[in-house]
Amino acid sequence: MQLVTSLTVDASLLRKLLALWDAGGDSRNPFEAVLVTPLFSSPSTLRLIREELKEKRGATVYFDSGGYYAQQGKIAFDQLYWELRDYYLNPDNQWADWYVLPDHVPVSTDTPEVVDEKVNDTVTAARMFFAEMPTRVQESSIAVIQGHTMDQLNRCMEVFRKLALGYVGFGSFGTSGSNDSINKVDARSVAGLQHIVRELAGQGIKLHTFGVSTPPLIYALQRLGIYSFDSLAWQRSAGYGKVYMPFMRAYNVSHRSTRNGALTKEEFELIRQRTGHRCPFCDDFHQLSENRLYRSLHNLVAVMETVSPSDKLSVQATAGLIAWKSQRYYKLFEEIYLGT
């Protein structure tokens, strides 16, 4: 499964992350595929992604639609449509490898009627938007499946099949927090995602998941057969003083936090030993606790090791790790984790 690293960061922070990664000497590349939202990114960030990551390091670049910002109420969906259309139509901006079509994201607090309206907005906008794009963008488009019911998901898939798209995404996970700003996995979204996987099986259509990326979930998505996923959690969790471990949820390691108790060095070493994780960004626990950049890159390594562990664990051993510290995910995906 392909990790698509979300780069909702300014150019200065990205330069620091790249310099620290290079200094760490790890031969892997967490920036092999990256996702950026061009309408909400600075010119300097876009220029750095294009010149340093794409042209020098060969990264695959995904342009996101900005649907999350419409979800947050920071831009009206109609306005998003027109601004994104004008941006994609500009030949100077057609340097990405993939272009996400506009989507109107339903949230958990929406009424069934509002969800249905947003699904209709998504399929109508995708069809109209796609028709206006040049062949270059059409051939590299990703439409996003939205909806809370099987009928709504089917409605999206039917339209996207008619567009002959080879790559689609799923974005209707549960939401929580202020302004429904946090995407989460719930039983409804799990059932919807499994339905999409079954419907697309054997059709040669790749499936991407947007906006959820904790390691236990990543492992479940991989076992479901998802082609790719994007992750911003590596950076967001680091900002809250938290770190991931392969296959496991986030842990607070920053003693500056007043809301949650932090792991001790001894507790962290126990978890690190059990998962077999090693990286240059967590060898010094004090540095990990105090430095957000170290936590960010450590989290990226944990995500990569969840997707492609260096020492293959058995299904049973991995399931045991997840059940140990991530009971909520284990209950949602128990059959997948155990391979039954």
C-alpha cells in the first residue's frame, strides 16, 4: 500500500524536515508520494515541492481538492469548485501527477437530507468538472466517493465508472471535535469502505482513503486491499507531543502536556522493543520528548514500518500488538487482523 505523505506545512518547516531526514541517513523515502492542497498552500511551499521533491527526488505529487476546507466551513463548496477549476485549467499548474476532483464532504452531525445533498453535489460537480478539464488532467483525475448509505456510495461509483476513471478515493469517515475537524473510523464508515472494496474488485480501479492514518487502521486498510492512503497525522500528533509506533496508536511522550500523562523512557523502550522499531529520531528519548521535528519524522518511520515492516510479523503477532494497546481498532477489524 502506498503512503502519500500530506504536506500541509509551510516551506520553512518542510526544509527543516528534509534536512533532518537527510542527516538521519535513512535510505527510505517518506516523501516518495506527497499530497498538497494547492488552493491553501503558499507559492513557496508549492515551489519547494515541485523543485525539490518532484524534480530532484522524483516524488509523485497529488493535488488535493480542498474538500476538507469546505468541510470546515472555510470556503463555500461552490467557490471551491470555481477556484479549483481555474487553478487546474492553468497550464502552469499542470505539473502534478494526480488531481483530486471537488467533493462535498458530509460530516457525522449532518442530517440524512444534508448528507444526500452533499452526495449529489459531489457527483454533479465531478461530472461537470471532469468535462471541463483538458485530457492531461482527465487522465490523472481522482474522484472521491462520499456518502453514509450504500445507495449513496453506489450512486457515486456508478457516475465515476461512466467517467472511466481508474483511480477513486473514499472520504466519508466519521467526524468529531470542534467543527467536525477530526476524521475517525466508525462502524458505519468501515461497512461502507468494505462495500466499496467488494464493488470495485476485479475492475482495475485503484482505491485511495483520505484523512485517516493511525497505524492500526493503516494495517487494516492494507489487508482490505486499499491501494493508497494519505497521512497528516504524523505531523499533527507530533504537535500534540505524541508519537506512533508500528501497528499501534499514538502515545504522549512530552512532559509539557498537562492533559495526559506521558510515557516514561522505560515504558517507551518496552513498546519499542516489542514492536522491533528503530530509527535515528527516537534513539534519544529526551530529544524525542522535546523536539517536534524528531517526533514528526519518527512518526513517519512508524507509518512506513506499518506498511512495509522490515521483519515480517505473523498475522497473529501483529493482531496481538493491536489488541494490546488499540482495542477500539481491534474490535472494528478483528476478522481482518486475524485473517479470517
